[in-house]
Amino acid sequence: MSLSQCFNVEDFRRLARRKLPRPIFDYLDGGADDEWSLENNAAAFRRWRLMPQYLRDISTVDTQTTILGARAGAPAILSPTGMSRLFHHEKEIAVARAAGDLGLFYCLSTMATTTIEDAAAASAGPKMFQIYIHKDRGLTKELVARCRAAGYDALCLTVDAAVAGNRERDRRSGFVMPPRLTAAGFASFATHFEWTFNLLRDPGFDLVNVRASGGALGKGATGVIEYIDTQFDRTVTWDDAARLIEEWGGPFAIKGIQSADDARRAVDIGASAIMISNHGGRQLDSTPAPVECVRPMRDAIGDRAELIVDGGVRRGTHVLKALALGADAVSFGRPYLYALAAGGERGVRRFLSLFLEDLERSLALLGCARVADVDARHLRDLAADET
Ligand code: FNR
């Protein structure tokens, strides 16, 4: 199987699985506990049917929109994902470059293996930086100042990871960060020669934007979990979020919100957008699928903030459903990481181009020339039909 044989997310996933040693693939692919939320995030989209409206002029279809005050090539953001170096040696630079060249919004994680400045230089498109508040509060101030200097369009605060989720696949596989060629994982590393060769040739696994632990992860058997549990600040409250919004003074998203109450609070302290998310099913399991939260949240906050659906988005038709429910945009993580693992920058470019093509075609088939044309009339709710 090669990149040219990849046509959808599942194809890229299959190729990524072949390219990555098993512990690395499982870290990318997995979720918390029973992985119920992970499964349900995608399955929840099945609840709705799209209702096309025909005989509309769709001679030109425009996928562009505005998100967090910036012009974007599509109502879609590349979600922040830590440690992209794990999946390919071209890491975040490859993703930022591919997304930027297509005008797509890229969000860099605090846990990135590329600097704020290098990612900004690689991206010709809109960009956001995602913050985890560390116990070292000076670090947050420093990150905000660096984002301002590097020209980021927006900031995003992730609120659903004060402690690490229970990723049993990682515990079973003995996943460590930075990766080490352990006896337990030896067979898997040895049979993934290309990845292992690049591990030795070009390590670069440091979390270069955080100096809290000297930039490197702890040395315990569960490096990531240990890092989160020792470095992230569990005392963070709405007051801290409000202060951060004030300090930044620009477009600001809060990521990880799932209830209408929290959405209201976020708007009250000045958030410009809410990324409805359960961290791709990697934190608290059994939480609702983000797409299920859109309507109640829209009802709660009206038009006071943008809503971004993050989790389980795999196709253009998923974007249309999210928009018809009242969202302004979607975002996705694993899909572009599978593509990165499958083929570096070339893989990400291929995936994002296919995604844009799919979105444009789906809009046309729905009878819409523009993103703003999609509304509640384009949706039928099967659950409502049954009651
Ligand atoms: C993530 N996610 C994440 N979120 C965040 O705010 N900061 C981070 O550093 C990370 N890191 C991370 C690593 C990996 C490997 C994955 C898969 C995810 C969550 C991410 O931003 C997003 O919420 C989910 O990936 C969305 O779900 P899908 O699109 O993967 O189904």
C-alpha cells in the first residue's frame, strides 16, 4: 500500500499502522479506558441525515470562511497534537507547511517538538497556539509573549487535561517518551526499519517550548503521563482563564468544553470560541460526542461565540452536519497525524487536498454554494423522528 492508494482517513490509518512500531501507533490511535468516547465521537454523526436541496446555482462552490477573526480555506482547524516527532521526523513543520499552503488553520500544541517560531515561519496560513497551564506560571507568560511576537492569530486553552487520561493501550505496550528501544518493543522496532533508522539519525523528541522539565520528558516508564501529572497545574480555575484571555487580548478559544453551563461561563469571561471536545476520547471516557453538544450549546450562548466541533470528524459530510447543527467549524487530530505517519509532508498534503475536495463536492451535492448557506433545513434528526 502506498500514499497514492489512500483516499480516505481509514486508508491513511492503515498505512500509518504499517509504518509505525506498534507502541507508537497505539499512542496515536488509542483512547482512554474502554475507548467508548473515541468510538462514539465518530459514530454519533450517524444520528443525522443530510437533506439536499436541489436546483440551486452551484457553479462556483466556496469552502472559505472566517474562524477566530482569520480568513481560512475551510471551516476546519488542524487540532493541537503533542509530539508529532513521534510519527514522522518531518514533525510539526510538515503539518504547518502543508496546512498553511492550503490556507487551513493550524494549531500548535504546548507539547510540540517544534518551536513556536519555527512553526510560524513554516505556515503561510492562519495559526493558533494551544496552551496548557504549567505549575511554572512564568512559562505561560513567556509562551504568550512568544506567540504575540511570532504573529499567531489566536490562542487556545485546553481545559480537559489537568491530569492524564487512563490510556491502557500505552500501559500494555510499555510506551515511553522519548521512545527507547526496549527489549519488550524490540520486535516491533526492528520490523519498522525506516522509522527506527530515523529515530537514531534524527531524534529531536524534546518538548522545545517548555523549559519546566528542561525541555525533556521525565525518565519514568510512562513519560507523558508522568509529565502531565507533575508539570500541569491542577489549581487552574475560571479566574486563571479570564486572566489569560485579558493578557492575550485577541481571539481566544477554550478547548475541551462539553456542557452548556461551561459554554456560558466561557463566553462570560470573554472567550471568542469554544472547541467542543473530549480530547478525541483520550481523557474522561463516557463523555458525550462533541457533535451531540452543538445544539444545546448554541441554544445556551446564541451568537456570542463561535462553536468548533472537535472529535470524530472524518469526512466532508461530517463538516456539513456540524454546520447544520449550528457549529461554525470543525477540527480534527488523528486524521492528519495518520497522514503524517504515512508519508510526512507529502502525506499531509495529500490528505488535506482530499479533504478539501471532499468538502467542496459535498457542499455542491447538498445544494450549497457557500459554507454560510448550510443550515438546519439540511438536517433530519433520526432520534427526534423516533420520539
Ligand atoms: C491530542 N490532542 C491534544 N489536545 C490538546 O489540546 N493538546 C495536545 O497536546 C494534544 N495532543 C494530542 C496527541 C494525540 C496523538 C492525539 C490523537 C490527540 C487532542 C486533539 O487536539 C483533538 O482534540 C483530538 O485529536 C480530536 O479528535 P480526533 O479528530 O482525533 O478524532
